[in-house]
Amino acid sequence: MNEAWSDTANAAEACDAWDETDIEVLVSLAPVGQLRYRTQFGDSNLNGRSYGGQILGQAMMAAAMSAPEDRPAATLQILFLRGADPAERIKFNVRVLQEGKRFSSRHVLGMQGDGRTIVAAQASFCAPQPGPRHGASSLALSENPDDLPALATIPTALMQQLRPLGPYSPHIKPSMDFRIPDIERQLSAATAQPRLRFWLRSKRPLVRGPTTQAAVFAYLSDWWLNFSSVGGHLRDLQSREPLYVSSLNHCIWFHRAFSPDAWMHVETESPCAEGGRGLSIARVHDRDGLMLATLVQETLMVHSGANGCS
């Protein structure tokens, strides 16, 4: 286990200004010691805290920086322990769990300020192995995402119906392209279901290799994923106070190496919401129907003012 950061290293350090478009730069890390890394930039949510995708992408990069180059990302499992401040740098401590015949595994702790732990992650890396193959099919191969409306063009009246869901708005991050097919049916309070499908990609072409591509995908993977957990309750929520929505944990299974600057079709569905926690499961395909990744996220979804909200 790495030694704890010194008191000086634990002091809060301000992030540099990010241009909000170059995800490769956002997820890049500065080495500050053996298996120790530090972020340079932050990305905020509308609530003023760090966007969960920022934490995912940077933790993925921290885990990958010591993994063999011939072993691409296989899994990432994250626990969001505290809200992060996007204006403060995050320090990552990495521990080698496994360096085996086929797999490399890493444990990552991310800290801010005086050493408070904000995220714990575990990632594995594996070169492709010979074995049987199959993959679930996608339902959207005939769609051209470039022909679908951008989020900013959605009618105001439709977006206002999403008000009870808290963080959902017509705001789209400049770093990504995001399109929702059949948008009236999928987002209307009268017809929304505990599922959503959409198209997503990095807006800027990526120039770095598979390690950074996996981190960029991790950044993108948090976007609107948990809508499936809350969307099915949209009709009942129209007369209630807004929900407090916060990601609790997030898992990615990478089925193959790919670059997320090409359009990806995401189908997210929620099989269960109970006790203030909702579960979202998503399949990610490319435009040729190849299955790229599977995502699972658990979300805290409680009415504002309920015990446990911060």
C-alpha cells in the first residue's frame, strides 16, 4: 500500500482552467510519485459538484497508467464516496492487486483537500483471449444520429416536464454530442418509461491510444445513464418536489477496445427502484451493431429534504 500523502501534499490545490471541450486533456494525469497521480482539470455539474464522468475518466486513467500496454481495459468498478469539488485537484493512490498471466488489476483511491477520500475504484486489464463469442444485438442500426435533433433544440415545454428529476436540463456539455431519438415519447411525462435509448460520442476526434480512449469512454458513460431509474416516475412526480439524484456506484465492462469519438448507441433500462435507490443497466453498441460495453449504475433518488440528502 502506498504511504499516505504528506500534510503538504494533502493541502487543497486549485485546478487549472479546462476548455470544456478536450476530454483527452481532462482525463490526463500528472505523475507525482510511484503509483501516485494528480489531476490538472475539473468539470462541474449544474449543482456545482464534479461531474461523475470526470471522476470515472480520471480514475480509469490512474488505474491504467501502470498497466501493461498490451492489456486494454476490461472492467472499472467505482464507489462515489463523497461529492468532489471541481475546482480542486484530485490525488490518486494506486495499488497493484494482480499482475497475472492474463489479467492486471489495480485498486485506486482518490482524495481531495485534507485527505478526504472521495472515490474508490478497482480496474482490470486483459489482452483478448481465444474463446467463444456472442453479443446482444442493437435495435437502432437503421438510424442516422446526425439527423436527430440536438438537446438544445428540444421544446421548452417538454424540458420543463423534466424539472422534477433535478439534474436533467437542455444543457449539453460542449465536450460531447448527444442525440435522443423519438424524443417526444421518451421524455414526455405521459409516456416516459424506465428505459431510454440515445446516441453519444466525444465531439472532438481522439488522437491518443486505447488507454486514453477507455478513460474518455468512462467520462461519457455517466451521461444520462440513470434517466432510466427516474424517468418511469415522471408522470407521478409532476406534482411533487424535485428529486435529489446522485450516483452511488458505477461499473463498466469493456467488451472490446474502441474509440468513443464514433457514435455509440446506448440503451439503458431500470429493472428496479426501491428504498430510494434505483438501478440502471445499459448496453452500448457501435453503428454496425457490435456490442462495445455494458454499464451498471446505482443511483440515490429521494425527494429533496429527505433524511440523508446533502
